[in-house]
Amino acid sequence: MAEDVTPYKAIQFALNNLVKESPLSETQVEQATQNILALVLSYSDKPEDMILSYKERCNNFLDTVKKNKGLPFHSIGSENNGDEVVSSENFDQLLPCLEKIQEQVENKYKEQIYIYYKQSLDDFMNAVLGFISGLQKEKINLKDAKVNIQNIGQDFRTFLRWSKTFNILKTSCFSSEISNAISISSGAIGAEWHYSPQDEQIDYPKFEHIDYDKKVYIIRDCWADEKGFFSPDVTYLDEVSSKLLDLGCSCSLVFLYHLRDIPDSMLSEAGRQKLAEVRQKIRDAGTEIPTFQADKINISSTGIDINNHTASALPPANERENVDADFSHLRQFRVIL
């Protein structure tokens, strides 16, 4: 067969020849199945090559993060020619964590790609086997088999896109995890989960992340956790965050930076008392509740939007307990994962 034959034509050619040879013996069916499988694999991307490519992309991305000491992005209309960096004052101490995240993300990619590839290949080959098995019973006219052969050809085209589809589902996984780590190291004390209906609109696999929607999860060992300001029955983010690595998950996290952001039911008595004390001090002083301006950054697969890129930074994490500021609408990192 000519080297420039398209996959669609190649599979049609092979199936047409089988129809002409019908009815097929059991031995012919087994041999034909192996030949078709070999043909399919010759055109398909290989998981091993994709794993190596993904690792290289992760290495390059993390090198860029290290060089910029943060997550670089381009913002239209900023004062720095569009070049901005989402970073942390503790970036150097954060580096070992980022390297560990890379390892975890790469391992998850490797685990998921083989599952996704096998299911995609099995689905296609089952359709082929069903067609070939039908050629055992009797002589089949090529004209009668034309529609089925065309359908299998279309299925073959769909199968060959499995690698692109998989990479689309994983495209922002590593950058999102890096962004999460930077947000946490910047003093976040909790995160609110936002469910995306897109989780239920893809063919593989089926997600049920709606149960997490609007729930708040606490950052383990954050300053408020260390001071005992949370109820003992709270759920920590690290107990559920692995779900964000589920293939194709489109949920997002909104990070919270102050006790006032946390639902009252999740605060301990000490936490509620501390919040009440701060509010009372502010009222006694006869001043308005101070609000610290900060960037509101939305990170998604389509880019990053800065709504207030000139705003000042958050106060140090260890000082936030003394300020009753509503950061829920001022300092948010929404990451599409």
C-alpha cells in the first residue's frame, strides 16, 4: 500500500478485502483481527511518546516558573507591557513543594493515559471485531457492507484523535496545581469549591463533583489552623484535592484569606471569639473596617484576567488575624483545573 494512503482509506481497503474473501474461517477472523490491530497501532500516537513529551513540557514550564519566581502570564493593559507574575513572598521555600507537585502530576498523567488509551482502543476494536465476525456466516456483498465499512472508517478517525482529546483534558493541570500552591503559600486559609457542569458533559469518564459545590475546605497548618480557630470536624483541602486531578475536571477553587471568609459553623469557639474581638475593637475605635486592596486574578484555559493589577498586596499572613477585612471579593484566585 502506498505510504501516502490516509488512515481512513487504509482501514477501508483492509475491510473491503475481507468482505471479498467472505465467508471467513475462524482462523481467518483471528488473523484479520491481528492485522487490523497492527494497522491501527501503526497510525496511532503511542502513550510512551506522549508521557515523555508531557514530562518535557512540565520541565520547561517549571523552569520558567523558577526563572520568574512565580507564575508568569500576560495581561492586556498592564503597566509592565503585559508581563505579570503571580508569586509568593516565600517562593524559594516553596520550590521543593513545586517539584513534588510536578512528580505527582506526571505520575497521574501516566496512570490516566494508559486507561484512556486502552478504553479508546478497545471501543474501536470491538466495533471492528463485530464487523469481521459477521463475515463468518455467509458471503457478503461489498455493496451491502459499504455503509458499515464507512462507519468503521469514521470511528477510526475518531479513535486517532484520542491523544489530542486526552491532552486537552490535561492541558492546564500542572499550571493550576502550581497556582494553587502559590495561593496557599501566600496565606490562604481555605478554599471554596466551584462545580462546573462541564464535568458531566464529556464522554470519559463520568464525574460527580457536584457534591463538592460551594463547600469550603480548610488549608491544613495555615496560621488560623495553627491557632485553633477552626472546628475539629472541618474537612481539609488536601483530603479532597486529588479529585482536581481527575481527567477533564473543570471545577475551580476560590481561595479565602481571612476568618471572615470562613462560614461561622466551621469556626471554633476561639475563632468566633477572635473575630468578635477584632470587630469590637474596630467599632470602639469608631473607624470603618479597613479593606486591603489586592489583585483579583481569574486563571482559566482561555487566559488570565487582572481586574485590579495596580492594587496593593495583602498584609502578611501573621497579621491578618488582627484585621477584619473582607478579602472574599478582593483577593481571589479562581483556577480552572
